[in-house]
Amino acid sequence: MDLGPYLLFASLEGLVHAAVLSLIALGLSLVFGVMRIVNVAHGEFFMLGAILTWWVSNFVMGNPALGFLIALLIVPLVVGIIAMFSDLLILRHLKYDPEVTIIATIGILYIIQQFALMTFGPDARPVEQPFNIRLDLYWFGFSAYKFFVIFSAIILLFCVWLVMAKTKFGLILRATQLDSEIAQAFGIPISTVYSLVFGVGAAIAAVGAVLIVPIQQAHYLMGGEPLLLAFIVVIIGGLGSLKGTVVAAMLIGISDGIISVFFSPNLAKILATLLVVVVLLIRPNGLFRTIRI
Amino acid sequence: MKKIIKANISRRKLMKGIASVGSIVAMPGFVSYSQAASSSPIKIGFQVHRTGIGAAYGRWYDRTTQAAVKIINDSGGINGRPLEIIAEDDGTDPKRGAEALEKFANQHDCDVAFGTLFSHVVIGSAPRAGELKLPYFVVSEGHHVASGMLNRYTLQPGITDVKSQVQAMAPFVKDNLGKKVTMVYPDFAFGHDHRDYFSAAFESQGGQIIAKVPIPPTESSFSKYFPKIPRDTEVLYHVMVGPAVLTFVKELGEFYGSKGPKLFGFIDSVEAVDLSTPGLEFLDGSYFWEGNPRYAQANQTDHDKFYRNAVGVDSNGASVSDPKDVSTYAHMFGCWETLHIIKKGMEESGYSGIKDRAKLIEAVESMTSMPLSKAHPQGAKIFNGKTHQTFGHQYITKMTNGKLVLAHTTSIEDTFYPDEVDYTKQSF
């Protein structure tokens, strides 16, 4: 393949990757920013989203687009509620102690993963694409659905920004993020906010899963790699920074696409991890983080 | 748990316990194990990929094994003793594979171990089988048995190996599809067998391998590898394994549409995949190697009919209870045939218990011709006792209107290559 189309293909692949990654990382970053806890189970909420999408799409007969739309509405809600329950039942009782919550979320990770193995089984299961259109770009073909994934992620990111910047709920979140004690003194119900944020964080990852599963299949072990990449993105972008997360996701996603295509996927992972080390050394708070923890 | 129990039992209590067990054994009417041994079951330790990247194969290897055991037990078992399967999940992981063998030998007193498919698990487990002196019948296709890498306790009598398969494919690819081939294969032992032995066989035929594209078997998206396939590729030789094979072929179709090179694939790339899945239409007209044709063919034998029916597979290669649950038909016959070979070996050696394990191996080593029969529904085979490897017919099918139709059957002789080892010279 010639260099031009080669680069175009690599960038498109990278964009799809970046779109989904930015959603997953955004959820992780939101939870850390507001609650100051590291959610190791985040990847499993993503996996849960994919598996529930498979259930829904199997349950809804007829046009795959219908099943997909219903999944897009229901699945993030269900995953969000499950996450809220795990906050209410477990994390709240640990008083959000940073070290203890890491251990607790590792526990949640295994519970969700094994539950998925016991119910969903060990196989990868496909979900039909809502529309099956192949765009012929002369040098290579590209699925129209992948463009839809990129487009949907952009819209969703814009919505999150809108909520954070322009609504009262966003104001409450930002206040809690800046100083939870002062926020509480102003009458903000911190524990409710925490539960909601934990739910919303998981739900955003679940949206990413609904979008990706028609491309990648649902599998009970699929939560591992996105978690690792989301951590990389969040560390590079700065924990709790929306802008940083999106920029870092683009950087990691697109460079992963290009390096994978031109060289090898392993090299892409190596370089991403190296970038984390460099960022931690030079800008320990991330590229975009201005608020001190 | 163990620690707590240990701590609570004093030595005196333990002695009392042992004494009471002794007295029960001495009581009249208590039938000890040794007296009942003649009718006690023969235990087959079944190393099964229930989880991990081999799960789809594991599910069907299990069903085939259960079906074969039922057939054997219904017809009187082995030397009058029934077969009992002790299944252990190895997670398609070499380390857990070795642990499973340990359990078979030391906890369950299994007579033999059997059933492993994935080559890295076989390579990780076989040395332990040798140490445990546990006959280990693998159903893996890897060339590692016949290459001499393993040991006298490891045998592969029920399924042919990659080296013989690809060697028999090379002339067909060159004569019917093209001379410039790019290979896409999984980046571990099994894939390396394809890389090494197909390229050698193809180049000796006058063909040319213009690029080799290895892909990690745990990969979940594949598009990024496809630009590495040179544009002047005439034939794309693909073989992929793992849970994401459907994604692999779908993305291949997205990338090339109908404009790509000709395709020659090992069925592994679509094993357990429903070929009517949207997005796979581009495969029409492409060729596949199959160990055993998934779709019942026009010349279907009575033996295949019998076997298909016993395992519960319909004429499209899917489960009779769920047409979407597609079998790993090209591979799983190996479990059926291997169990029948174990039966024959035990009967011929007069196997009576663990002490006769060496006799069993010698009996299997002395086997040669295995004619097409209910015990060998895939086809006739010739077993090489020196290399512990069986040789048999290979099938090439062409995807025609969504079904795989037989296009060519190789002879057994097409798959022969010179011996690389003589395991019979190794001591037990």
C-alpha cells in the first residue's frame, strides 16, 4: 500500500480506537477527579456493558439497529445502577480510603468477571452491526459503522462537557472535585454525589462498550486492556481533567493506530507506557492538570 | 481451610482415626478396592480448554469425548471396565495444563491423560507427563510430537499434524490459486508450524512467500495488520485461532471487499463460526483446509453419519439443539478417534491398571493401519509408532453459496515426511 492511503487507514483505525478509549478514560477520570479513588474495576464495567449489549441484541428480534438502539439506552443505565450499588454496598463503608478502595475494587473486578464467566460463558459472542455498510475508499474498505462510532463518541464527549460546564449538576460535581468539605458545608449531599458519579463513570464506559461490541465481540476478559490504556490516558492527561483525558486519548489512540500499522502493535504499547514514565517524571500532574491534589 | 483443620487435630486423635478406618476395612462385608478393581472404571484425565482462548474448541472436544465414552461404555467398555472421564479445565494455559496432569496422576489415579488441543499447552504439559510416567494422548495438530521435542509418554494417534497438512496443501495452492503467497498466522507454536512448514513446502514447489504477518492469538482487532499484506499478493494464506476469529474474517472482508487476493484459509480462522453471519459473504469462492468437512458432503460415509449423530451435530456442522452453536468439526473427531485407539491399545495389551501403562504405550506404538470405520469416521489413517504421529487424508473445501463443498481430498501418502525421531528407543 502507498504511504498516503496507508497513513489514512492508520489514522482512521486510530480514531476509532481513540474515540472509544476517550469514553472509557473519561469515566475513570471523572471518578478519580470527584471521589479521589482509583477504580480498578472500571474495565469490568466496560465488559459488563458489552455483555449486556449481547443479551439485549439477542433478546430483540428483527432489525439489528433496533436492538442496538435499545441497548444504547438501557445498557449504560443498568451498568450505572450496578456501579451505584457497589458504591452503596462496599465503597461507602470503606469511607473512600484510597488504599482500601483499590483493594476493594480489585475484589469487585473479580466478582464481575467471574459472574460474567458463569452466566455468559467463556466464548466471544458477536453482536451484529446496526448497519452493515462497507465504504470503498479505493485503496481499502472501511466500515461505515466505524465512522458512526467516531461520530457518536464526539457527540457524547460534547454532552459531558456541556453537563460539566453549563448545568447545576456539573457545578456540584466541580465544587465537590475542588474541595469536598467546603462543598458539604454549602449543603451539597456529598455521599449522594459520590454514588451518582461512580454510576455515571461506569455508564460512560458502558456506552463505549455498546459502541465497540459490534466491531469487537463481547468476551468476559475484554476489560483488561482498556483498563490499562485508560490508566495510561488518565495519567498522561492528568487525573480529573476532562480536556486532558480527551487529548491524551487522541494521542494514545491515533499513535497506537499509526505505530501498530507501520511497525508493530507491541511497539505501540511499549511507547505508550514509556510516555507515561516521561510524563510522570516531567509533569507529574499530567499534561493538563492545573489543580493541585 | 487446610491449616485450620490440621491445627485442630492432635496426633492422638489422628491415630484413633487411622485405627478406626483400619477396623472398618477389616470388617467382614467390606469390599476393598483391590477386590473390585476388575470392574472399577478406567479413568481418563481429560485436559479440557473450558476457558481461555481455546474455549470454543474445549466445549466441542468435551461433547465429542462424552459421546465417544457413551458409545464405548454402551458396548461393554474396555476389557469389561467402563470408562470414566475426569475433566479438568486448563484455562488454555500451559502452566495450568501441567498442574492438571499432576492432579490426574496424583489425586485421581487416572490411567491416562488425554484431549489437549492448543500447542503451547501441550508443550508446557508434556514434560510433566513424562516425569509422572502418565501416558498423554494429545489431540493438538502441532508438529512438536513428531519433531522429537516431547517424550515417549506423549502420543498423537488421532489427529494429523500441521507439517503433514500444509505439505499436502502446498501443491493445490500453487496449481489452483497462485504462486505469490502472503501468510497470516497466530504468533505462537501452532502458527510457527504453519509459517515454517508451509513456506518450506511451497517454496520447494516453486512458489514464493512474499510476506509473513504474525498476529498475537489474544488480539481482538486485526485491521491494523492488513496493510502489511503486499499488493502483489496473489494468494492470502490465513490461519487464525482464539476467541476473536470472527472479528478477524469480518475485518478482512471489510478491508478487501471483493477486490482482494485469492483466499486460502485453514478452517481454524472460521472454526465454530456461523458462516451465515453478515459480513462473511466475501468468503464465497474461497478455499479452506478442513481436517474433517463441517458440512455433510454428497459422498458422506455411513461412519460420518453415525459419528455426527452420536455427537449431536446436524448436516451443517452445528449443534442439533441450536443451529447457531457451530461445532469445531474439523478438529474434534480427534477426540473420538483417540479414545477408540486407547480402547484398542488397552485391549491388545491386556491393560489391567496403572502398572501396565508402558504396555499400553507399546501396544499403541505397534499400531499401523487404521481403516475407515466407526472408530475412525474422518477417514483411514496410518500411524507411525516411532514418531508417535498419525497420518491421514486432508480435505479442501470451497465456500459455495454459504456452504463448504468438498473440492479435493489428498491421499495419505501426500502427507508423509521422513521420520525426525524414534521414540521407541527411549526408555520408559
